[in-house]
Amino acid sequence: KFFRVLLELLKKVSHYCGNFHVLMQGLFFEFKKKLGLERGDFKIASLDVEDFDDFGENEGDMGNANEVVRNTGTAYRLLSKAKEDQYKIIDLSGLKLKDLSPLLAECTHVTTLILNENELNGSCLELICQSKTLERLHLANNRISSVPITNYLNMERLELLDLDHNIIGRAGLPEQMSTLPCLTKLFLNNNGLTSIPQCVYGMTTLKHLYLNNNNIERVDENIQALTNLCKLSISNNEIENISKSIMCCAKLMSLNLMSNELEVLPDELGCLTALKSLLIGQNSELAELPVSIGNLAELTELDASSCTIRSLPEAILKCTSLVALNFSDNAISYVPRWLQELPPSVELLDLTKNHISNVDAVESHKWLKRRSRRIKYVKF
């Protein structure tokens, strides 16, 4: 990966320094030799000498229009190579592409397609959907504002779809996308979404769902359809409440609700007995945790920092697998003696930036360290 990035840098240097073209081309050959184009059974469509020459033979600034033409030509040659040599991985990221060549549909062995950091819109999916071998599709950092209604059933092997950092917004995703039969990972971070797209609830094979940094206001009762979900990350949104139906996501192991507008957590949270990581910090209106949290015997990490919690919930004593507890930056005014009975698995207890007096903090630190010797880090 390092040498590939370096090759791109050399091409840009050659673009602006025509007098050093011969030297740059020599370096290109050396790095190309070290990089190689084949890695076992996985072949990666990569840049060739002709691509270097396209960037090296120029006089002065060719302008953005010509740059687009050159990059489109580069993409075409890469796709031609992928088709001819039956590559499984095609990386066309960072080429500022606005459209895709129809040649992509003829690359019948590709399993991973990387199109990050281009200028593609949603229409590119109409061509991509013709691929029946695709397993991983990366479309992050493009200009996708709407996703077309097309036949997604062709992508019967697709397991990962990355649409991070686009501008989907209120348009959402079409209902037809719920027909993707094998999708297990969906990335929709940084898209300006105001709600979870309805088609997502139809993706019953999903195991990992990422919806961070959007404008989502709630997690409604439809979440109950995602019974195979193992990780839900929906931090930095505007969520005020979580539906009780989340109890149906019984396989959930990681739940990230950081930086939202939660005021209360449902008691049904205690039904998620497979949960290992619960991140609920930076919800400034959250004043308490449900007693049912004591049912989470597999929980290893609990982050409830930067809320308005006034007292520690004694129910956490029943979380017998806890390793890290973070209640920093809350409104806790005293340290209860029952903390001495914390599970032996606990290694970190963070109570900094609370309303605990210095005298109480020093005293509590002494008896807590004395009675709970297994705790490596106690912070007041």
C-alpha cells in the first residue's frame, strides 16, 4: 500500500516537473518491481508504465478537464487489465471519476471493488449491480445524493457495502435494496440521514450497522427485524429515545449510542444478554441507568461519561465480566461503599470530573485500592 501511494506521488511530481521525467520513470520501474501486481491468488488491478507516461508527457498546466480525461483513461486501462487477467480486486479510488466504464460489467471475476474518493453519483450503481461476483463494494467519499431503483438481486454475494461520507440525506435508500440476500455489513456514516432508511430493516442478514454522524432522531420499533445484528453504532446523532423493540436484537454484542440526546434508556436494554460493549456517554440529559443493566453478565465495557448521572447504579455489581467502567464528567457526589464488591474482573474505574470532594476522593481511593486489589486504575 505504501509503494502504491508513493507511485501516485511520483506521477504528480512528474506532472509539474517535466524536466525530471526520465528520473521519475526510472524510480517508477524500481518501485513497480517491489510492489508487484500479483499476491497469490488475489490479483489487483494496478497502474502500469503507460499510465505513468500519461502524467509525465505534458507541457504546463493541463487543467482540471484534462486531468479528468487522463484519469478516465487510466481507469479504462485498469479495467481492461482486470478483465484480461481475471483480477479479483479492483481499486479505482482517488481518480476523481464522474462515471464508470461499461467495461466494468465484463470483469466477471471481481469480488472487491474500491471506488472511494471519486465524484460518482448514484447512477453508478446501475452498472455495478450487474456484477454477480461482487462481495465487497466501497463507495465512500463520493457525491451520491440518491440511490437508483434497480435490480439489486444480481448482487447475490454482496456482504459489505460502504457508502460513508456521501450526501444521501432525506432521500434515503430505495426499498429494493432490502433484497440484498447476503449483506452483513452496511456503512452509512456521515450522510445527513434524518432517519434510519426503511430498507435497512428489511436487511435481515445484517450483522454490523454503522450510522454515526448523521441527524437521526430515533430508533423505532422496526429495529426488531434485525435479529442477527451484532454491532450497532449510531453515535453523534440526535436520538432522543430507543424503542423497547431493541430487546429483539438478542445477538447484539456492541451498542454505541455516544453523543446523542437521550434522556432515558429502556428497561428492555437488560434483555441484550450478549452485550459486551455499551457506550452511552456524552448524552447530557441522561441522569440514570435502568436497573435491568444488572442482567448484562457478559458486559466488559461500560462508558457513561459526560452525562448527568448523580449516583452509581448498584446493579453494576451483577455485571460479573466488567473490565472498564467510565463514569467521568457526571454529577456524582459520593462514592458508595459497595464499590468494594465490584467484580474481580474490573481493571479500570474512572470517576474523574465529578462532584466528589477531595477528602472523600482520597479516602475512597485508599479503601477501594485496599479492598479491590485487582483494580489497576482508579481515577477520582
